[in-house]
Amino acid sequence: MRKNRILVIPGAFVPVNDTVTLLSYKHLRGADAEIDVIALEGTPDEGIRKNLEQDEAWKKFHVETCCRYDQAVATLQKKNVISGIFYTLKYCLTAAKKGIEGDYDVIYTSSIPAFTHLAGYWIKKKKGDRVRWIASFSDPLIRSPYKKDEESFREYSLLEKIGFFVYIGIYMNGGYEKICQKAADHVVTICEEQRDFMCAHAPDPRQARQKSLVVPLNYIRQWPLYQQLLQRETTPRHRPLVFAHFGRIYGLRKIDRLLEAIRQCKEDNPNLAREIVFVQVGQILPRYLDQIRRDHLEDCFQVRDKVSYEQAMAQMKQSDGLLLLDTIMPDDQIQPYLPSKSLEYLLLRKPLLILTTPKSPVYRLFTRYGYPCVMNDVAQLKQRIQQLIAYPEAPDSADLSALENEEATRELVRLLSQPLDA
């Protein structure tokens, strides 16, 4: 029997280090198919490359590039809006042409950047039932709470506000989600909350629910990178304890009350930095840097530049504990975001300080595995910091087999591999 042929239109793709590149590869690697990828060229991550080279599944991927990622995605620093639009269209048109002219059974698109779905839509519109279109989303686009974060928006300069609207209009336009809900055969999300949020805003919520598929964040057991995370080691309880956060702190990922809790802990114990230190690895908003300096927390809350994926995994493993900073919604609304590092945090089984809300996928997921969660409340945060100093332990018996790649992607792989007439 002839194997399916899949065309993947992902924006950037592995070995580029990005949440969505890894997500796409994990979705596709189990498919019994020949897989062509047309990607935006980016800087390879050597750690990811080494793991790919040891993965037998990587051999069935045939990757070609069409212009560079930084050509198609405009930034405020480069101000390449006009050329960005040109290269975005070039990428989408090139991918669509390949999909229309090629003998493909399945088209897979993913966001972010969400303009990949435009190419998928053009192919589906032209070929109809002769192709199965699967559209993957790591985040919702329609009514995204991050687009409505008024507190952050007020802090932008006029140029930054213009840049924000340009970015949203080109790369996170809700129109891309609408065309997927209308024309895609299946829409993939990373958690139930995201699925429900997106279906609620679809033109036909019932139809949207029927074509939705949840594929949780998952790990590839065969990869040395994940094997190292799974090998739990007893961390020497030296002082100070180091609790690290990896990823961006921006928008609705708020830490003002966490910083206030640290300030109060330091006020109670001037030698707090000898007991516990918090480390942020990656982007952080200027207002939090100002708060850290104003409250003299530089010794307790340290900020470092983003590192490679392999370095991040090594530093996670070396840390005594980890910070998980969730999206904080006003009035405790249901929120559809699950931080990508949640998976690695579960695999490491380290002590965690989890800042979240009850109606969050983070709260549901981590309480399921026995981790305590803290609300965005200074008193609760202060109490949790004191608990961690006194007793930095984590649950030891979590069964994470449901998050193995083969298990987590089983239904999606079936859809990718089955004949069109099945």
C-alpha cells in the first residue's frame, strides 16, 4: 500500500529552537508517511540537531527552505514591515504552489507565525477532498487575552504601539483561525482549555468541537535530551537554593506580586539571598527590572539572557527548583494558555513554585500530579517561599507515560497516516 505524502508548512522548523518547531516535529514524527517540509530558514540549535541525528524518524523528513525567518517576520528593531509582508507572501505562495502541484495526501500547518494557515487554506480551497488539512495551534488567535493586555499596552511608546498592531495584524491575525475553523479537516490544540476557548469563538462551535483534537505537550523518550531529564538525581541541599524560570516574562505573565512577596521575605530576613535565589533566564519587562532595582532585590532575583535549548535543559537540571509563571487573567477568567516548559518541569520532578489561577490548564495539570499551586496573592506567595526554604521537596511517584510522544500523538498519527478514502 502506498504511504501517505505529507506537506508541512510550519514557519520555522527543527533544528531551529522554538516552541512551535519542536511541537510540529513531535506531532509528525510517528506518521507512517513520506514528509516534505517547506520552512523559513533560521539558526540551528546544535543540541536539537544532535538529538535529531540520533532519531530514526528524522530520516523521513525532507526539508527545504524559502527565505529566512527574519526576512518574513518583521521586528520593531529592524522595522522591516514592507519587506516582511513581501517575504511572508513569498513563503505562503511558494508553499501553496508546492502543495497544489504535488501529490500530497495531507497538509499540516502550524502557528505561530499563523500565516502558515493561509497557505494551507489556498491548497485546501484548490484541491478540496483530494487533500486532508490539519491545522495546529499552540495558542488561540481570536480574542487572545494577550492582545487585550491594557497594562502592558499603556507602557508602550507610540512606535511600539504601532509595531504591536502590525505584528498582530500580520502574524497573529484572528482571520487565520477563522479560515481553519471553516475549511480545515482537523484543528489541533495543546490542552482542553485552549480547545474549548477556540471552539467557543468559532462560527459553528459544535462543528469546531467535532474537528478538534487535543495533543498534549509530550516528550520523545529516545532522545538523550529527555533521558537526562528523566534521570532524577538527588540535588545537594546547598544554600542558597536556586529556583529558576526559563522563558519570557511579558504581558499577562505577571510577577509584581511575586516580587513583593520576595521583598517582604527579605524584609523579615535580610540574609534571604543566603537561603534562596530566584533566577530569570530570558526576556523580562522593563517595569519588573525597575521594581527589582527599586526594592533592592538584585541579590534575590537575578536576570540572565536567553540560552540555547540544550543549555536551558542543563540549567534546569542543575537548579534546586523551578518557577512556573502562568498567565494571570483578570477576575479569574478561564484562560487557554499552557507554558511550553510545563512538560520539562514535570519530567524533572523538582520542587516548584507555581504561580497560577484555579481556571488554568497549569492548575489542572500540576495538581493532578501532586504539586501545590499558589494564587497571585502576596501572602500565599510569601508562605510558599518560606515552605520551599524549609522543605524543598517534590512529588516522587507521578506516572508520566501518557505524555510519551507515541502515546500522546496516537490519534493524530492515525489521521496523518490513514488513506484519504478511509
